[in-house]
Amino acid sequence: MLLIILINASYDVLGNGFLFLPLPDRGLMVRSIVMFIMGISFILGLLGSLFGLSSIGKNK
């Protein structure tokens, strides 16, 4: 939720500050950024759990 508010606020600042800068559709941009962050979080969480499990197996 906080991420969406931050993206919308930065979108407004960029849109008002740089009128010549073409910005993509707000909904598409928010959806893309949220999906990217969720994907990276999933991958890092999976890798962290696999490395954690492998380190437990070596200690026994």
C-alpha cells in the first residue's frame, strides 16, 4: 500500500515538473513495479531458504 502511494506521488511530481517527459500509463506502471518487486522478493526468499536449509544439513 505504501509503495503504491509512493509511486503515485512520484508520478505526479514527474508529470508536473517535466511536462515534456512522456510518462507511461499510471496503472500499467504501478502494476509492473509491484509485480517486479514481488518477483524479486519471491526469488530472494526462495534462495535464502534453500541456502539456510543447506547450511543446516552441513552442521549435522
